[in-house]
Amino acid sequence: MEKEALRVMHIDLSHKFYERKDTGIAFKIVGSNIHKGMSLSIKLKREIEKKLNAKKEYAKLYAISIYYLIRDNLSDFDELIICGDEDPALVKKYLIFCFEKDNLFSSKVIKSIRELRIELGNKNIRSYADDVAYSYMRRALKSLTRRQVGTLLNVVKINYKMIAEKWEELDNKLKKQGGE
């Protein structure tokens, strides 16, 4: 009997959160044309840093962004590969808290791109979502008519309120657990 192949989803950033550029975050499912992404503008990132005091907690922001990005696509993948732009162990911890009551997410394997490289013995492996994240960074904030030149984008809208609510929820869960 043949073993069913794992469906692998790669997630990547176009620019790190502290860089003064728009940041695109996107996923791509390997071997398919399924992708989705979002863009955090410089203005939104500044607001998050200022109001949520998020200067050193970029892993939490990354996990929250991933949460909103993949929450409707949990049945589309078995393994999640996260780029190493932020601490993958912290991102994984925050993701587990974000999806705490979701049994479908708890069955997923979460790895960093570094772990994948070690596992496969190939240090040259790149994230499949790398170029996709750049496309979302460049085009997701544009108006719909200007955005849809070339490959159609599946943009997830995100705003400060959504991030702040999830941020507070994560902080409360961490406090209950005994801190970070």
C-alpha cells in the first residue's frame, strides 16, 4: 500500500518587521498553485510597535499574521514550514496558543526551513513562498484594479484591531500559563 504524500505549506516574509518597508507575508502549498498573502504597511507596523510595545516581540506578530493567513486553509496542508526570519521556536509556541482549541491544527507538523534543510541534507533549499511574499508585499496594498495585473492574488485583509485583539488574547494565555 502506497503512503499518501504530505501536503507541505511554506510561509515566508518579504522583509523583516523592523525594516522600514512594507512587509509581505504569504504561504504557498508545494506542488500546487494555492497561495494566499497579506501586506503590513509601514504605517501599520509603526502603530503596532507604538501601541502594543512590540519592538522586541516580532515572533508574536509573525505568529498572529500566520494565524490570520492560514486559519481558513487548515485542511489544505499537513506540514507547515516557517522561514527563519523570526525565532521559529517562539513562532511555533505562539501559533499553538493561537490555535489552542483547534484539533485540526494540532495534527499539523510545524518545522522551520532550517530544520527542513538539516532533515533533507540540503543547505540550499529555499522557501517556496519567498517570491510569493514579495508579490504580496508589492501588490496587496494597491487598489483591486491595479493589483490584478499578472497572477491573481488572494489577499487577506488585516488591520490594527485584529492584531491587537489576538495580541491581548495571547498575552492573557501566556500569563495564565505562567509567563513567557
